[in-house]
Amino acid sequence: MVHYDETGKAALVTGGERGIGRGIVLRLARAGYDIFFTYYFSRLKAETVQREVEKLGRMCFIQEADFRNAAEVERVAWTAAGQMGRLDLVVNNAAIMPPRMYQYEYTAEHIDEVLSVNYRGYMLIMRDAIRYWIKNNCKGSIVNIDSESAVSSHQKFSLYGGIKAAILRSSANAALDAAPYGIRINCVLPGCIDTLSEDAVKENRVKESEVKHRETFARQQIPLRRQGMAEEIGNAVLWLASGEEASYITGANLTVDGGITLPGLTDMTVESDEDVYGFCTKKRIGNEEMVSWQ
């Protein structure tokens, strides 16, 4: 693990009690950030993450927030800055996954709920973070957690993927608004990330067959032949937030997906000495062939 020393800095992470959000929170805390994160699904899990952060010697504040309620969202950034005494990094991560439906099955209620949480929430948090930094004459960084579905098409995914695509465009445009103040805005696009915990299976929120399906899919279809880990998204966030290593990067999109968005359709013939991994092939190379590789 690359060592970062961000001691004394403060980060806000939305949706930090589980999955990718939890991985980001813990990675930032290990790098020295004090943390303020919102939660919605489970106070018990939020308090568990809070204790994990405090064991690392960092301050950690938590706040329940329902992002369907705009008034609650509008209090988040200012509360975070007030409790920590400063704000250096904002990570927009809180989102909901709508039912996977055909386009002709969505209701107005489905669309409104996902728009309010997954898009309006990001926009309001970005707005308030930028206002805070301008008002206090200081610089900051925003990293928006997006999705590879913003740039790839998936059946029964028009609502979620469409909103993720909107976040990409809004983030890039907002990066221009913020750049004159020394504020950077970037996006991370996760692919298939291992977020289906044993607890989720035990609590019957996820079927064990779904866990096995994702594992098999990753081995067979993802070029790097595995799911990503939540902390790997945290690594990407930490790098983009770094004032030393990424200070000249804004309006960028960093894809962290094991290569799944790389291939296009292909009519490539699979040779007899090749194995298929999704859209990739791997040649079986004998030791004799490698003799000359030096």
C-alpha cells in the first residue's frame, strides 16, 4: 500500500457505512484524514465504521441523511466543516440502485427517487462545498463516485446509467466553474466491485446465488479476472485528492474496472492454443517459447 500522510486534513464522504463508501472512509482514515460521513441504511454499521476510524487515531463524525430530502442534503457540507473545523475533500458516493427494469416499465416515482438521490444529491453537495471553499478563501477537492455504466450501455439500466452519465458531464462543467478558485473536481468510475458481504447473505438481503454469479462473471468476463475491492476505489480517491500527485488534474474521469469497458464487439477467431476470458483471449505459452524472452 502506498503511504500518504494527509494528517490534519478533513474529508466528507456521503454514504460511508457500507460497500464502496466504507472502503473509501477507511482508506482515507489510514492516510491521516479526519472523517465525517453520512449514512442512511444502518446506524449500527455506521457506528462500527466510526469505531474503526477512531482506532486509527482519527476523528470521525457520522450523520444520518435521507438524500431524497433536499433540506437534509443542504445541511451536510456545512455541518461537516463545522464539526471538523475545516474541509479539504468531499467524496460524493451516496446513491441508490433502482430496480433493473426495461425502459417501458419505469414509473415517475422510480425516476424521481433516483434523480433526487443520485443526481440532485451530488449537485447540492458540490455546490455547498464550492461555496464553503470560496467563502473561506481556501482550496479543496471533490471526487464524485460515478460508474462504468456512465460510458457503457447495459440492458435494464437506462435510469441508473443515464444519471451516472449526467454526473460525468455536470462534474466536468463544474470543474470549469471551480478551477479559478483552485478547486478540483474529478470522477472515479468503478466497475464490478465486491460489495456483497457475508452479512448481506445472512440477513437475506442478497441471495448466495447472486454472490456466486458475480464471482463467476468476474473470473470469466473481466479482463483482470476478478472483482475489484472497495478499498481500491479508496486508493483512486486518495490519489485524485492528493495535492502533491494530482494537483494538475481536474475534470478527469478515472476508470477502475479491471478493464471491463475496454473491449468492443469483435469477430476475432479464437485459436486452438487460446483460452477465452470474456472479450479477451489468453494464449497458452509453453516454456520453450519463452526461452528467447530475454
